Amino acid sequence: MAKRTFGVIGLAVMGENLALNVESRGFPIAVYNRTAAKTEKFMEVRAKDKDIKAAYSLEEFVQTLERPRNILVMVKAGKPVDAVIDQLKPLLDKGDTIIDGGNSLYNDTERRTKDLESTGLGFVGMGVSGGEEGALKGPSLMPGGTEAGYRDLEPILTKIAAQVDDGPCVTFIGPGGAGHYVKMVHNGIEYGDMQLIAEAYDLMKTTLGLNGKELEEVFNQWNHTEELDSFLIEITADIFSNIDPQTHQPLVDSILDAAGQKGTGRWTVVTSLELGVPIPTIYAAVNARVMSAYKEERVAASKEISGPTAKYEGDKQDFINKVRDALYCSKMCSYAQGMALLSKASAEFNFNLDLAEIARIWKGGCIIKAAFLDKIKNAFNENPDLPNLLLASEFKQSIIDRQAAWREVLATANKLGIPVPAFSSSLDYFDSYRRASLPQNLTQAQRDYFGAHTYERVDKPRGEFAHTEWTRVAEESLQTGTTD
């Protein structure tokens, strides 16, 4: 049998689906899984009659591949990835490339890239978005690391990626951990987007009493608007159409309100704090998932702590329209925060990210794909140094025009006792960003008072620092009878 063009290690669902995707594009592949029974089942069922060769040892697997070898590793992030790399290294030759397609932390990818490149091997840390279906039919791919390794892979990756009007949803992201960094921030935006949609749902269900059928209709209508046309809105409408065969009510009503997370949202928050980039919508989304886990405590508290009656008395359709506008404005803030974080990371880590191209490859295949990503792409093409999407002509006026509805929705939510942490954080972000002055002059005065941390003056150039002996100044003011 001829040598295989591509290899896949790890046959969980994502690994299987990516393997089948590669084979379906005309590339003969080899597969290996640590558990032989898993390999056998895959070959007997999903890989039957396909141009796929199974190997039952890493030595056999490596020998079936043509050089330079390209090996996709689809195992659990962390130590399992390092274990597979350690086993592969002595079996490979210079110029071969290992691809990590899992959700690895970008620091690990940075370390692995340096280690493998020092031995003449290539390493590509590749974010893969789109879930199981995307992996099979066409995901959004975010590869970074060894550029020469990516160029060897490019003919395959451009075929298996989702295809949109301006090309395949894959590009070389940048060196080291750039690919996994971008995937991490993608997931952070995804957290924000999902929480915002959940809050819109809660507002309409709790305050307006919309049932599953009505919610399905609302989200279907929203998905046909330029502002909200997106994968997450589409699947939300579909979720409300599913009826639980046991209760004969919408299945979503039978699902416990305790959301899980795998870490990428938390990682996004941590890196934003390290880089000093505000991403409050994403913070709020992560925190909302943490709060949801306190189910038993919340149930107990609900019996002891009362709040207002959550019923909206105004025009139902008018409020739905305002929730739609609030959702759009808040979503734009979430994307703006994510892109601002990528911009700062690009400069800090020398990733040299192309934000327009990143927006382009998110247009298809991935979880956060949305119609307005084309506008985001255009905004960064017009001005690669754009500091924030809120300043882009594509979005600035449309958000300004909708802010009254946005504010009314939040006021109503607060009045009726409905928690909307991501909506609120988005509006706070918008209001903070648009204000020339914030009250942190007082914060800095307090820091200087108790810790001599110094401060800058508004009438002096930036970078010049002053310090005041606050207690002495106060005493002198009292003695002279002045407060200036």
C-alpha cells in the first residue's frame, strides 16, 4: 500500500471526524489510537471502505506516512499532549510536523514549538472551531507555530476548512502559540455571546411569559436580520423547537440551569488581566457559569430572599424589539473586547496578527460565525490600527442609534429583578469607553494617600508623577481655615 499523506492520533469524536474530513478531500490517511479496540471499531464502522489505514503501534503508524510527515494529535490538552510528543520525537525525522488540534493553553504551545523546532521538527498549534459537525464538514482552523510546517499542511487545511465567499476559513495565524491564543479568545467571545443570548431568553420568558413556540419564532426572525444572523442564534431557535418526550414541554425547560466550562473562558479572563485589557462582558459570562453551579444554594436562597414581581406591563412586541437591539449592541461590545485583546497580545507576544483575516476565517465553520463578521473584516482592512471596533463607521452609528433601547432594557431588568450581568457589563464598557473622564482620579488619590503610589496631573505631560503628603496638607488646610 502506498504511503499515507496525513496521520491522525486520537479517535475520539473530533479526531474521527477530522480524519474522515481529510480522507473525503482525497488525501489517504493513517490513524492510531492508544486503545486498539477503539481503532478497530472506527475501521469497522465509520472508516469502512474508505482510504484509511489503521496502525496499532506508533512505530507502524509513523512508517506508513510519507515524508515530510504531518501528524495531527487529537488527545486531551495538557500532559497527554506532551506524552504523545515525547513518544513521537525519537521516531520522526527533521522536517516532520506535529499538529496539536486540541484546546491547549497557548503557553504550552509556545513551549512545545520552541522545543521541537530546536530539534529540526515542526510544531503547529491549531485551534479548531465548529464542534463535531464542523470537524466533519468544514471547521474554522487557526494554525500557528512553525510556518514551514504550516506551508506543508496548507494544501490539506485549505481543503478541509469551511469555505466562504472569500476563501477557506484557515490562515497562518502567527508564530509560537498564536493559533491557540486566537482560539482561546474566540472561545471567550463565544462565552460572552452565549450568555447574552441566555439573558435575552430569560428576559422574554420571565417578564413576558413567552412559550417555547413563541421563543422559537422570535429567534428565527432575529436570525434573518443583518445584525443577528449567526450560528448561535440559529441553533437557539432550533433548541426551542425540541419537545421533551417525557414532559411534552420544550426540552430546554427540563435541563438543569448549571452550565459547565472547560477552561478557555477562564484562560481568556486571566490573560486579559495580565495584559491589562478590559473584557467585562466575557468576565461576566464566565462568572455567570460559576454562579449557575451554586444550584442548591440558590434554591435555598430563593425561599428566603424576595424580590420584585418579574412581569412586564408594557407593549410586548415593542419590548422584544428593544431586547433585540440590546442584544446586538452588547454582542458588538463582546466582539470589540475580544479583538482589542488580540491586538494587545499581538504586540506583546510578537504574533503579528492580521485582525481582518482572523475575522474572515471566523465567517464560516465556527461557533461564533455571524453575518457582521464581514463588517468587522472590512473595518480592520480599512484601518489595521483601529483601536476599538466601537469606533468603526460600520458599527458606531448603529450602536448610538440603539442605545436608548439598550438602556431601557437594562432599566426594566433591574426594576423587575432579572439578572443581566453580560448586558450590564457591555453597557458599562460602552459608557466607560465613550467618557473622557472617569472617577479613577479619586482612586489614584486614595492610592497615593495610603501607599504613596504617586499620581499624574491633568495639567502636566503624561509620565510625570507627583506625590502629596495628604495628612500634612489636610492639617495645614485646617490650620489656615481653607479647603483648597
